[in-house]
Amino acid sequence: SQKIEQNSEALNIQEGKTATLTCNYTNYSPAYLQWYRQDPGRGPVFLLLIRENEKEKRKERLKVTFDTTLKQSLFHITASQPADSATYLCALPGYSSASKIIFGSGTRLSIRP
Amino acid sequence: DARVTQTPRDKVTEMGQEVTMRCQPILGHNTVFWYRQTMKQGLELLAYFRNRAPLDDSGMPKDRFSAEMPDATLATLKIQPSEPRDSAVYFCASGLLTSGKYEQYFGPGTRLTVT
């Protein structure tokens, strides 16, 4: 069965540095991958989608890469700010259906001033 | 600013009682999802609907959970009878899942506590 691993439960970095979060998956080749942000007590919020034929995608200070050979996506936040502190989830379509989204367990990012 | 709404926001109930959670998806979205989130299991997909028709409910305990969409503006998730292990945050999400658009918009969640 498909498996998604976000290999850090928590990440602490200094304000201004680049935060890099990792999402690894196994057992199949998804057509796309998504990243969401979740703040405490709230639902996840969609950030970015990257397709299998895209190597990299950017949105303001966010950058996502998608390496289908390594079966890995990296999520970067440049010039990090305390307001970026949240849990970040990667999500993939299910093996049987592109609409059935499976979420990773998330990485809790803390940016210290 | 369109958003998904969920009621109630918090629910505390005793084991054995029926629980009904409601969701109003964003108008025009064709797909509605129900998720459950716990610290241990993370975010799990319970069921989802496309154009109000159930597509997949394989993530749901069938003997006690049921999900319906009586109309395009309302999705419900029922648990009967509820058990302490059902304690979790339940999220509804909607999306316009056409070719090329897969993002989901989540509601604020219903925090369920079963004692």
C-alpha cells in the first residue's frame, strides 16, 4: 500500500534562515503532490500543488521540488519568520483515485526570533 | 470570502449516544470530504462524495458511522453509537476537483469528546 513519510516530527530554526521540510512516498508514482499548512485549532490550508512533470514550483517565499526518481518532495520557506510557525502537511492522491487525497503526518515547524 | 462551515465546533457526549456533525461546503464545489484527525493517526480520510454521490467510504467504520449529502449545501456525518475511541477532530473539506484542480478547502473542524 502507498506510504507517505514526513521525516521530521518537529523542526526548530532561527528567524531569517531557510526551513526545509521533506516528504517521501513509496510504492507508486503520483501525478501530483500538495502541501498544506495547519495552525493549532484550525483546518489545513492549501499552499501549493506540484505536478509530476514539474521539477520546481514557487510562490512568494515558498519553493517546492518534486523528484519522482527519489520519490521525494522538498518544501522550502526562505527568509523564515515566526509567523511561519505551523504544522506543514504533504498530501498525495490515492493509488486508486486522483480525488482520494492521503495526508502525511506533518512536520511541526517553529521559527524562533 | 467563501468558506466551509461546520457545526457544532465542539461536542461532548457520553458513550452510546448518537452524534451528528454537519458541514456546508463552498457553493459550487463538486466534491466533499470527511476527515478525522488524532495525534496518533494524523489526518485520515473517512469518506468523500462527488456531486452528492458517495464515492468512497472505505475509511469509515461501517457499523457505526454513516455519511450523507441530502443536498448540495449540506453534508452530514453520524456516529451511532459513539465510543470513547471516536474522540477526535472531524474535518469537512470541499473542492472543485476537475482536471488540474485538486486543492481542498477545509472547515474549522468539530472537536468530539466521547466520555
